[in-house]
Amino acid sequence: MEDSGLLDRLPLWGVLVATVALILLSIEAGYRLGSHRRRWSRNEDKSPLGEMVAATLGLVAFMLAFTFGLAASRFDVRRGLVLDEANAIGTTYLRTALIPEPHRSEAKKLLREYVELRVASLSEETITEGLARSRELQDRLWSGAAAAAEKSPNSIAVGLFIQSLNEVIDLHAKRIALGMRYRIPGVIWAALYFVACVGMAVMGYHSGLAGSGRSLAVLAVVLTFSAVMVLIADLDRPHQGLLQVDQTAMIDLQRSVKAPGP
């Protein structure tokens, strides 16, 4: 699985701790620099600095909104693809009745195993093995469909089965691409943390220059910012974290293909 660099090597609690520490250090560094500047240069104009702090924090908010929107949109797409794939597999399973034996029984058996695999292979530990097995099942299903088409080259029913099977394979490829490859790029994470650290340092600098003491309200800023960062990281990780794509459609399909026929 492709990752976003160092951030993906940390668990979500590690992202939270690292973000809190980094933002606190940035604010403290800015505060100390501002206090030093106040002692040695009392003529520095503070009004333009306040405007620059507001502009920098606005840029931080923009970067947060942009990155959150990017992660949330991909999460929504992944959620929609689960339903699309479940519908496609269900249609393919129904259309197995249109192909002759022995391909019909074999295709039903392979599709049942395929659905079970799609439901079970959700964790980070089993994803690689699950993908390899999925490709193997797809190859066997396609070989059976090709054999059925060879026996009945003019059969519309076999053509419908092949069409739906092709859609299953395409949707599988889309889920892999969106879930494992199309992640938030590391350069965006780096830019977000850079802008955030600079913005927090400027905020601390402004406090130090004004001569105000350290306020507990800073902790609220640090914790809320860190919580949003962890939320974005959670949305960007399809196989770990608290925010997981709902698999109800695939589980319902698993129950339906296991149910005995009329």
C-alpha cells in the first residue's frame, strides 16, 4: 500500500501526540522570540503584526478545509463503491443461472467465496493476501465465462453474464485505486504542517511581543487543531482507524448468496 510518508508510519494516537507536541513547540518558540524582541526593540509596530497573524491563521484554516474536503470526498467515493460493487456482484450471481453447467455451479461457488473474501479482507494485516486471492478468483471466473462463451458464441445470456462480471472486475480495480493508491499526497501533508507551524509561531510571537502571559486558551487551539488533523488522517486511512466505510451492503449480499434457492 502506498503511504503518505512519515505520517502513515505513525498510528493515529501517534499522529495526535506528534501534532500536539509540534504545535506547542511552534507557539512556545514564537512566544520566546517575541519576548526577546520586545526587550530589545520596543518600537516595533504591533498593529500590522496583528493583521499578519490573522492572515496567517486564515491560511491555516484554508489549508485545513482543503485537506479535509479532499479526504472526505474520497471517503464518500469509497463508500459509494462498496454499494456499487455489491450490486454488481449480486447481478453477476443472479446471471449465473443463464450460463450452462458445469460453469453455472462453479461460478456460483466462486462468487460466494469472492463475497466472503470482500467482507473478511478489511484489516491491514489481511489486505495483501485478500487481494491476491481476489485476483485469483477473478481469473477463474473469467476463464469459466470464456469457456461458456466458446461453447455458445451467439448466446445473449452468456454475454450478459460476461458483461456483469466485467463490471465486478472494474469496480474492484476502482476500490483498490481509491483505497490504496489515491491517498492525500505527502507534499500536501508537509505543506499543511509547515503553514500550521508558521501560523502558530506567529501567534506566539504576537503574544510575546505584546507582553501578555501564556494563556490556557492556547491548549484549546492546539487540541482542536490536532483533533482535526487526526480526523483527516483517519479519513485518509481506509483500513484502520475509527472511520471505516460501512460494509452493510456487502454483508447483506453475503447472506443472500448463502441463502438456499426456492
